[in-house]
Amino acid sequence: MSQKNSLPSTPKIDPGKYGVSVSLKQCRNFGFDMDETLDWFIGQGWRRFRLMSYWDEHEKEQGELNFDALDKQIEHITRVGGIITLCLGARQPRWPENHWPDWVWQLSRAERTAALLEYVGAVVKRYRDHPAIISWQLENEALLEEFGERSEVDRTRLRTEFALVKQLDATRPVIMTTSTSWGVPLRRPVPDIVGFSFYQIVFNKGRYSKSFHKPWIDHLRAGLIRLIWRRPSFIHELQLEPWGPKNIWEMSTKEQEKSMSIYQIQKNIALAKKTRLYPIDLWGGEWWYWRHLHGDPNVWHAVKDLLR
């Protein structure tokens, strides 16, 4: 059932300070419709979004491009005057992290690079004149080799991708995200804006652990990046969903709360604000909506109360 007409209108959430990532694949995992999900977020006041241009969704067969689904997502946001960061490349948010279409693995590495560049170019050309697109994010955590499936780190390819995007669209900033939660990028390509992930409780090697993440660390990193590259930084992914031994939709509420309780939501947002790095793009919105649909609005209310 569509939620877009069943919820009262609410004040806008300042798009200069806060945004939310919404993934077609994660919506599918939770079993709900992407367009209805975007309507819900819009109804709750969101106007800043990060969307993905998954390669394996839009070019299932080589040379056969279909952007209908992404066009609809962008149209939903455009109708209410929203703004969008659009992700580019093979590595984009959500598992399996690297979203190669199956057919590319029949190609040589050089041919795979050429196909990737052609796809990235097609996305940029299609949307570079769209007023709602305010920035590109190129290859999410591009050098993080140990997380995800079908990783293929190639810095030379990455530099070529970056140069291509800047050649095709010199007007919008290109965001690139750091591949660790502590490092400072020192090698090319040098993005226009640097994004940080901000996580507090993670699940790895069979156990929960607390991240070393502290606001002063990111504040220091941002200062060094500004000193070295004269580039701004922001939080592109603030953890506001559980990370546990199973997929979220397979975990009990009790298990979810081991890594993301109401208290942890409050704590993560408070710590992110202390970095003074804006905007802050929140991660986990599909989970808030899923809890809402299952009769528990408290997760979303906790987020909302801290943003307004």
C-alpha cells in the first residue's frame, strides 16, 4: 500500500545539513517498492538524496542500456525540488559493493575497462543537464579491496574515470570517498570533495566491536586534506542501521539492537555533529522505513527528533 498520501506533511529537513542514501537494491531486499519508498522519504521532509546508477541494473546485456528505473527515481525527487548526488562506476553502495554486470567477466581486463568507461560516460551524458543532480560520487570507497565481491582495484583506471567525468561535465563537483576510516588520501586522482564514512559498532569475524571513530579524528583528517589538497570534506555515510551476523531482515529486533538501538542512533548523530563536517548523509533509511511498515515508528522518530 502506498504511503505517500497516508502521512501528514512535515517540515523540510535542511538539505544543506542532512541527506539520505536510498538504494534500489536494498529496497528490493526488504521487499518494497523503490518509488513508494522515495515518496515516504519526501513526505517526511527529505530533500537531499544519494542515488545509485548500478551498472548491472541498467546494462544487463552489453550495449543495451535502460535507465527507466533511475529516471523515475530522479523524477520523484525533482518534482519536490530535491537535490541528488548520483553515484558512478562499478563500485557503488550496498552489497555486493561491486556491481559489475555478469557479461563483463567474459572480457579481458582492458576490454572491461573500456566497457566501464563507456557506461560511466553514458550516465554522465544522460544526466549532466539535469537540474536536480548537484554532484557525482565516483567509485564508492574505490580502493577498499577486502570488502565486497568481485573487487578489482585499479588506480590507473580510476584516474581515467575521474578525467572522463571532469571532461564530460566540468560544472559539477566529483566526490570520492576514502577507503579507510582513518587515512588521508595523498595520491591522485584528487576529487573536488572528500567523503568520510562514520561507523561506531560493526560486526566482523563473528563478533561485534566498537569502532575507534572519534569526531576529533575526522576533524583532523579534514584539516589535513584541506591543507594538502585545498579540498573540503563531509560525512557521506553515517551509520544508522544495524550491522550484524545476518541480513537485517533476517535478524530479530533484539539482534538488531546490539549494533543499532535508539540510544545508538542518538549517539551516532551526536558524534557526527561534533565533527562539524556538513552535510551529513545518513545511511540506513531503508531500514527505518521497513521498521515503520512493521508498526515501529520509533526508529524514524529518533532520527527525526535529532535532525530538527
